[in-house]
Amino acid sequence: MPTHQAIQMAKDRGLDLIEVAAQATPPVCRILDYGKFKFEAEKKERQARKGQRSSTLRELRIRPKINEHDLEAKSRMVKRLLDEGDKVRVSVIFRGREITHTELGWKLLQKLSLFMKDLAMVEKLPAMEGNMLTVIFAPNKKPAEIKPVVKDTPSEMAVKEIVKGS
């Protein structure tokens, strides 16, 4: 259909001529209310963004000579951050001559990964970065919820039969 004819049809109906697919040959146009079209497009975009969750990378720093109780407290903090859906970078910071005993940092990260084995997976294995030993934990994907199967009791079945019959 010629463009001027399509524009005239749109004016007669009190609507707008909107180009939907410019790359197609010939270009595809529709006769619509532009305000309503724009609103629907924004609504679809909001719905698409609503389902997305961007995970951020949070960092937790510990020292190699951390006490057992403090390590448990830090592991609870890591669990809380993972439950929120964030990735967590745990860094063991070595100062001064502590850098000669990196095996202490490895042991700490192994203990921490044992605490996290049900909640998280190791996204990046422990690696030395300058004077820090770092590991990144990512939250596990949650399994689909299992819906309990509830069977009708004999009395419920009798009620359903009575309702069906009447």
C-alpha cells in the first residue's frame, strides 16, 4: 500500500501510522494509537526487567591468624550474602612476614569451603593476587520446589460425587 494512502487511512480513524519493522522489505507499518503502543512497550520492558536479578560481587577479608570462632562468624556472614544471591570473594590478607606461610591461608579457605559446600560452589579457585589469597563463591541454583501430592480422602471423594450428581 502506498505511504500516503496508509497515512490517510490512519487520519480517518483518528490513529497513528507506526513503522514496526524498518529492516523488512517492504517496511511493516501498523495503524495504532501511538500512546497506547508506547505504554505497552514500556510495560513489557518493565516485566522483563522485573524477572532479572543482577548478582553483585561482595568481598570479605580475613587474616591468616583468625580464631576459630571468628572464622565461624565470617562463614555465617558469607552464608547470609550467598542467600541474598550475591557472589562472595573471600580474601586472606598477608602482612609482612606472614606471606612466607601461605599454607595457613590455604587451610583457612579449605575450612571455609567445607562450611559452604551445601550453599555455594567455588567459582574461582584460590589464587594468590599480590599479598592476598582469594577465592570466589557463587550461590548454588535452588532446586525446583517439590509440591506435595495430596490425595482425596474417602469422605472428600463422597462429597465430590454428591456435588456432581446434583
